[in-house]
Amino acid sequence: MNTQSPVATDILGMVLKMQPNIIISDEQLFDFCQVNRDFRIERNQLGELLIMPPTGAETDERNFNLIVQLGIWTKQNGTGVGFGSSGGFTLPNGAVRSPDAAWIKKARWEAIPVEQRKKFAPICPEFVVELRSETDSLQTLQEKMQEYINNGTELGWLIDRKQRKVFIYRPDQSVKELDNPSTLSGEDILPGFVLDLSQIW
């Protein structure tokens, strides 16, 4: 007799095990998310649904400051489009992820059919940011960042407010760890973008 529960929990929220008995299509997942808007819902590459409660107000305020800074640079630069934490992307490995902030080159974004852009666009952003909240598991977020890199992200920042550390991810490079930096550079992916971390810590 199988006593394994179809529901598991981790520090991020709830994990619903679906496969092999239940397979939810991309369309069904999108509809499921629309009728459960009070939750952040992602799907991992195994087909499991990760259901997370909304973040605390302080974390969201810090994330807003991050998005504002990225948004100002994006408008001034004009070569790409930016996204906040509500947007979902279907990665090449089948996972559906919603980074706290993301950026995609305009040409790649506009190459996606408009109807697909309205849902979980089949694209991996060039740049992603994850901002660790008080209840987030660092290991889980690190695995998520590596997944972005494995699927095509060129630059990723994991900002750990609890330890005042930043982990920088690039393809074919070891993860770079910074202790309490005051700024972060967008390097060659976001040329000229500098994130002021005084508004994030």
C-alpha cells in the first residue's frame, strides 16, 4: 500500500505531486492560476505544482524598489522588456517559473506570437532576479537559479536579505558570492544598469 501523500510541504509553501496519474497541460495550468490569484503558483520540471502564499509586505516593498530601478533603466535603454514577479515563463525543460524580476531582449520577446505572450510565454529570460524573503529556503532558491542558467539565462542575481549576500550566476562559471555589496552591475547583459542595494537591504 502506498502511503505517500500527494501533498508535500517545504518552507516555500506546498508542493502538489501530480504525475504520473495527473498531467496538467500548459493551458490548464494557466486557467488554474487565474482562479487562484491569491497564490503564487509555479510548476517544476517534474510536473509538480508549487503553491506559495503572497510575500510579506516588507519583502514586496523591497521588490518594488528593485523593479522600479530595473524599469527606469529598461525604458532608457530601449533594447528589451522588463517583468515583475507576477509574470510566468515556460522554460525549455517544461517548468513554469515566475522570477521576482526579469528582462528579455525585445527582438526575442516580439518573436513570440501575441497569443502566447498573453499566457506563460515559452521563453527563458536573459536576466532574472530572486529576492529571498524571511521564509524562503536558500537551497531551494539556489536550485531555482541554477535551473534558470541551465535553460538559457545569461545573468542571474539571488539577493539574500537575511544574510546580506548576493549570489551571481552566469553560464559556465562558478557562482560568485558577494558580502553586503552596495551596488550590483548589469555587466554586459544590461550595460549601464547599476542596482542600488541600499533600497533593497
